[in-house]
Amino acid sequence: MASGGPSGSGAGVGAKTLAGPVQLSDEALVQMTQQILAGNKRPPQKIKIPDADEFRGDPTHIRTWIQQCESKFTQYEEANDSQKVIYASNKLKGPAAQWILPALENNTFSTWEEFKKGFKEAFGEPDTKEAAKIRIKALRQITSVNDYWTRFSTDMNLLEWNEEALKSEFYDGLAREIRDRLTNILDKPTGLNEFAHLCIKLDNEINASRRRITKFGQSNFQPRIPAYQPLHPRNTNGTFAPNTTPATELPPGDPMDLDATRKPRFQRLTEGERARRSRLGLCFYCAQRGHMANRCPTKRNLNSPSNRRTGTYRANEITTEEEEIPNQSQEPAENPQGLA
């Protein structure tokens, strides 16, 4: 029992030592944290700024060109004024280069600020604010609202107008389609920037709608051409065009002829006509000599099979009192030798 006690106690102490947490001081934790951060820390990468454009004397590019030069200088914090003047002088071309040569020979500009002042006096506009005022009043939206707002804000920064005057001037230069959309909006933004962003949003919606119409519009739709041609062709607006083809008119004929509609056209013989045909021995059907109405060859031709196939009306379907055959006493005997 005694020998087993210490061994069991030793095993318990060992298990406790392995399972227990590692205790570190605050100083050790701080050092470990700094080592981890130092291992993950990377030196910041420098942003490469493009060179300034060449300047050839255009007054409208003065502010932009000076800003490009000063942005380039931020990449070289150790650059002094003399180096800045030399860098800017190398970007001058044409008339501007002719202007800077005497200044460099005489060391006229000892600081960058002196160079900017002399540069603006030589190439700047006589009155920058007045020129900006003229440009902003003549400015109109030609392409997108975003492009219009960019050009508007460039001259806006040179003026000392209040926000309400700038907003009114910006609204006057918008395209009519954008101004029409704004009339339907009751709660318009009061600030100029918010108002400009609203106009840009409306312009984007209009352009998206135009693209959808171009993709799915009726202008690209090609209707299927039917295999048959209707009796009355359709007009371009979908209505039927009237049939203007004139009907073929048949020449006028005898009382029993067929008209253009192929319907029997019958004229009742008057009493005088009946008496005349009976006295002269004429057929009551075709008014010719040599036969009676029941043996009229004209009637037989109309009843032929060929006329039935073409849809000609049978003359014997018309029963009229004029077709009554007269007695032999009323019509002289047939005389083939006496026919004209």
C-alpha cells in the first residue's frame, strides 16, 4: 500500500502538469504580438504618378497643367524649388518654351511660387472669373449629364456664386429630355451636388431604356410573310386595302345575255315586240329567223357541258312567258331558201 501511494501521487502530478495552461507574462505577450506584426508588415508601395502634359500656351489648360506638375512633385518630397522649376520648364513647348528661355538664363524664378506667378501672368486669361462666367453661361449638355457636370464644376470653382445661382444655371444647360423628367419629381434635392447626381441618374435610366428599345424594339422585328396572298392586301398600319382593280365589263347584249356578274339578265318583251316578232317569223329568244324559241341554237349553246363547267347559267332554268312557243299559224313555216 505504501509503495503504491507515491507512485500514484507522482502519476497524478505529471498528468496535471501536462494538462495545465501555459502562463505568460504581459511583457512576453506584447513581445510576441510585435514579432507577429513585424513579420506581416510590408513597406507601403509608392504610387506612380504620370508626368505632366506638354504645355504650348493654351490659356484654358493653365490650371490643369500646374495641378499635374504639383501632383508629380508629391512623388519626390526631397525636391527643392530649383528642381521643380527645371522640371516644369522641360514641359514647355512652342511659344511657352521661347518664353522660359530668358528666365532660365537670368535665373528669374528662384522659387516655385515665383514661377507660377510669372507663368500665369504670361499665359493666363486677362480676367479668369469673367472668362469662367462666359463659359458657364454658354455651356450646354451635348452628350451625357456626367460630362456636362464635369465641365460645369470646372468653371464653377472659379466663380463666387451662391449655390442657388449655380443650380439654376446648371438646370438651364440640361437637355430638354432631362428637364421634362425633372418636372415629374416633386421632392427635388436642394443642394447642387445632390441635384447633379439626380440628373445623372435620370440620364442613365434614359440611356438604358434606349438600349432596351434598340435590342427588343419593333424596328428590328421582321414579320413572317404568309404563304398565301389575301384577297385584300394589308396596309402598313394593319388595315385592309380596298380592291381598286376595276371589274371587266361585258359588252351589252340581247335581252337574254349574261352580264358581268354572270347572272341572267332578262327583259320582258312588250306586246308590240311580241306582235312584231310573230308577224316577221322571229325567234322569241334570240330574235333570229328560221327557228322557234324551243329550238333556238343560242339556248342550246348555253346549255352545253362546256358552259356548265365554266359556271354559265342555263338558259332553260329561266321560265318566262316570252319563251312560250307560238302556234304554227302565228309563225310562218321555215324556209331555208328564203333566209337572208
